[in-house]
Amino acid sequence: MTTIRLLATCALLLLLLSGCAEIAANGILRAGSNGGGTPFPKPLQDRLPIAKLGVVRVQQDPAIDLAVWVLEPHHYQVWSGTGDIAIPNGRVVANKVRFDFVDDGPPTRVYPFNIRWFHEDPSTKITPVGTVILLQGQGGCARESPLLLVALVLADAGYRVVMPDLRSQGDSTGKELGFIVKDAQDVSNILDWLQREHLLAGRVGILGHSYGAAVAGYATAKDDRIATCIVSGGPTNWRKVIQYQMQERLLWRLMSDQQRERVFQICSERMGYDIDSLDGCKLITSTDKPVLLLHGRKDKNVPVALALAAYEARPKNTRLVIFEEAGHDEFWVTDFERIRKLCLDWFTEHLRPPAETAPSQPATSKLTSTTAPVEGGRTPKGHG
């Protein structure tokens, strides 16, 4: 009887391993997908004055619609902690809210941020100094992640900020992700929509984190309308990122080299292009547009070596900032003041007209490091 059970167990294990490549590939390609949804997002819980919400169709058959938020220039204050800050003279407070970003640790920690915005004279309309697109990490949306804080900082500085939910993520439709290439084309379709709606103001910049960073880099290389990009925790080489993330998974460790290669083959077939063709080093050398790379030294999702390789492939017009004690994304909240300055300085230098520009950093810079006092863990939703 024991022999029969052993044989049955071995047969079950062999059956599992025979299909493990399909299982692993499906897990990789569906991670973060909402499986298709309805593009009617809740209005940010009615807590912030969002100027425009658009639904942009990026594919006809099957139909895929993206939820796109457009944040107009407006006066905001954003600060961390539980305390308060002074109200500028001559302004009347419209509202104040608190956003808590939760670290799913362990240990679990809460990072509180306060946002205050002000009533404006309706007759005084702020003319945007440029347009910035923000792209979230896998499985979330910008308005529920720390990118929202940067969006408000940029809007306060006079930028029109566009926050789309990528296909099959957030409140956009589509049964599977866009696999970077389709997402980059979606960004171009969003730019077309902004032009039709007369919402494309000044020069265009793009900022993406994690999955959104890969999309941002690809879109920057492919669309002449994008002048510069900020890439945060970017998976610039899909094969290496998958190997890096899967190395601790039991199923991956049980697979043979041939089975693992089959995983990459299935991914390529489903995506519609060779997975090895998505190489950040090739992309960055295909353009001379200025690029700012942000990365945590202790990133467990995307190895910092990828950011270093991208920088070394084209140091001219590229700046790399490494957060020495940070992982994949917590520096967005633990070192927010540093992030605020980096983003503002970068877009001021590369998007504003020359007469308005007062750059504090050159486009080409030596490697820069900053310390973020974090003990580990990951931060909020939408930063995968």
C-alpha cells in the first residue's frame, strides 16, 4: 500500500512539473491584473479637487478603456507627520485631509501625510508650465500610491499632471496587462487624447515607478513628444527581473533549466515580442533625452544592478540616485523631501522654458547616493 501511495505521489509531482512552465508564465503575466473592470472610478473619495476625469479607448477589439485623471495646476501643501504647518498669508483653507500609507512589513508601519489645498479666485486661471504623466507600479493606480503626493507637488509648481490607470490595472479595463510595449503605445494614445482635448500644455515629461517605470522608459524612447523621464525602481530587463524575483520560489527551484526557458518562451508568445528585446540599456542608448534613475540599494523586486547598467550604458544626460538603505519603493515616503526636490528640480530643468529655468543639478552628474532610514518591508498599494 505504501508503494502505491509513493508511486501516486511521484506521478502527481511529475504531472505538476510537466505543466509548471504554463503555471509560472500565467502567474508572471497576470500579476497585478484586475481581470477587466468598468472604467468609472470613484472620484478620489471626493477628497481632492480633480479637474477632469477622462475615459480613453486605446483598443477597439476587444475594447479596452483607460481611466485617466488630469490634475490641474492648483495651490497645495503636502507634508509628512501628524503635526500642522502654517497657512500662507492671504489664502483661505478649502480643506485638509490625511492620507496614511501602510507598510506591509513586517513590521507594519504607518506613514501619515497631510494635504491642504486653497480656494482660488475663479477669474484667475493658472496657466500650466508643462505636462507630466505619472505611471503607477504593477497592480495599482497613481492616486492611491505615494505618486499622488508628487502629483500634488507638481501641480502646486504649475504643472498639469496626468495620472492614467494602465490597462487591466486600477479602474481601467482589459483582461491582461499591456506587457510594456502595448502600455507605451497607450501612453501615446493618451497624448493624442490630451491634444484633442486641448490639455497638452508645454513640454511633456513622464515619471514611472516599477512596472510604470519600464513603460515610461519605453514610451520616452518611442514618442518624440516626451522630452524627459524619471525612472524609479525600473525593471529594465524582464528576463533578469523574473529570474531575480522567482529565485526563492519553490516551483521555480524545482524546475529544470529547460522548463525555465520554456517560461520565457511562453511569456514572449503571449506578449507578442521576444522578452529579451526589452532591454533598458538598448532603449537608453537609442535616445539622447535626459533620464533620471532612482533606485533602492536593497531592492528585492528589481536588482539595483539594472539601474547601474542603464547608467553606465549612457552616462551622458543621465543621472542616477541610489537610496542606500531603501528597498523597492519605501523611499517615496520615508525620504519624501528628497524625492520632492529631485522631481521638482529635474522637471524645472528639462520642461520649463529657458527663461524660467533655474537648474540646481546638471543633466550629467556623477552617481549620487542618499540614505533613507528604513529597516525593510514594502510600501503602499500600486508599487509592484
